[in-house]
Amino acid sequence: MALPEGTIEAPLSLLWTPAQLAVLAKVIDLNGFSAAARALGVPKAAVSRAVADLEKSLGVRLLERTTRRVALTHAGKLLFAHATRIVEESDAARAVIAKLHAPVSGPLRVVADPTFGRVLLTPLVPRFLESFPDIPLEVALDSDTENATDWDVAIRTRTSAPAEFASRLLGAPPALLCATAAYLQSRGTPVRPDDLRAHDLLTPETTDLPEFRLRFERGLLRAEVPVSPKLAVDDPAVLHAATAAGLGIGLLPEFLCRQGLATGRLRAVLSDWSLPAAAELHAVYPAALEADLRVRRFVDFLAANIVPALATARPDAATGPAAT
């Protein structure tokens, strides 16, 4: 059965138009059909045909041809910027794919906050090197990762980064309240969220409210307790040290408390209530390195392995109230 006239020509015109526009841009850039043909590695007749077919499909004349040069008509000038963008995007696409096949060289430079780096990143580095022996690493632990320079991947709890950077969420550490047995013996063990009002709280720093709000969930129950912390700081290591020193009840990432809970140096407080996760952990890297195999493999490895480390269950043995 014959197709109606024009049903094939229209789709084919749309199919070839980008290529024809790219040919047009090459003719103008090189000031001639012969030069464009040599650059493209095709016969001159093919270049002439591409431009002629483009003019026919658009219904306008795009070039003024003389024996010595070619010039754009008014319609050609309107179209030339679009033709140039097609060439630029095509070149950019080729460059991105070329990076996938380019051999990686040099160490991957990684910077991380010391608190998260020592506990979460350090155990994973040997495993990554075993899995990818062809990707050497340079790891620096720097508490000011936002202002650190000369890095390829940064592990941060904040995602504020210029537009030329990309990021990937790695996970969010579970949070819990804990204190030393000595503190709880001295001040008493809270049995409900409101009891925290009578205690010294050690919390992350907050800037949006004059007081810190602790939010709890237990099944269908919800509770919110505003507190004025004895200590508010944006460094989890400082909070952990203050908690371990018996200065109060600390709101901490669970992974920082595991050893203390396991040995009994710390006791979980209100362990039958759950708290929102601690600050999210992100891998940040320059957008220009998004196709770099070293970056992709390292970030993929972190995403696959840090999440299980963050989700480790709390030790049950240390969740009960302190003896009185």
C-alpha cells in the first residue's frame, strides 16, 4: 500500500536538518564548500547538496555564493547562531564520551571532615584500593572542606556549592541521645521527651531558631521539645567529647557512639523514641569531572558502602537506664 505523498519526506527532513545545519556552519567557518568538504572528509557535492536541501526544506535562501567567497543572507544570519550551537553541542558530546575511554592517570584527591573521615571513610579506603588497584588515592582530613583547595572529591555534610559542582547523597547517619552513666546517676534518667527540659543538652548548632527543637517519634506518637542547649556546636567530634566527659545529654550521630555504647561508657537515652537523622552526607565534585572514571568509581563505591555503615543497629545491651 503506497503511503500518501509527503508522509516520509517530512520526518526525513527533521532527521537530517541538524546535520545540514552543522554543514552550513562549517561552510561559513571555513569560507567555502571545498574547505568544508575537506574538513568533513566528504565530497564537495555532498556539502553542496546538504546546504541546498536545507534551503529547500526551510523555503529560504541561506547563502550568497560568488566565485571567491560565500556570505550569509539575512535568513542565514538568523540561522547561523543555531547552527553553531549544534556543532558546539556535538563537539561537547564527543568530548564527554572520549573521557570515558581515556586512561585515568594521577591519584584521585579526596578531602573529608575529620570526624566522618576517621570513622566512616578510613575503613573503606583499603577496600577501595583492593577493588580498584589502578586508582591511587590522596586522602586529606580537613575540617574546613568548603574552603579546601586542590581536591577532586569532597565528603561534606553541607551541599552549598557553586553551580560548577555536582553532588551525590551518600546517606544520613541515624541520630540518638546518649550520656555517661555518671551523669544519669547524678541528674536522673529521662523517661519521656519532656523530661529533657530539666537536663543539660549538647546539640548541633542551629541558626534558624533561637532554641533547638528535638523532634521524636514512637509509632503514631509525635513529640517536640524546645531546649536551650548548654553547648551548641557544628562539630560532632566536639559534641561527642563533651558527652563522654559527662557534661550532659548529647545529640550525636549513632556511629560516633557505637564504641561507647558497646563498652558501657555511654548509655542511650529515650532509646524507645526515634529522632530525625543527623546531617546528610554528600560527595561533592567538580561537574567537569562527572565523566571521570576515577570519580565515578569512587563515589559509586562510597554510596554502596557508607550507607550500610550508617545504618548499623544500636547495641541493645547499652540502651537501658543507668543503675541507681
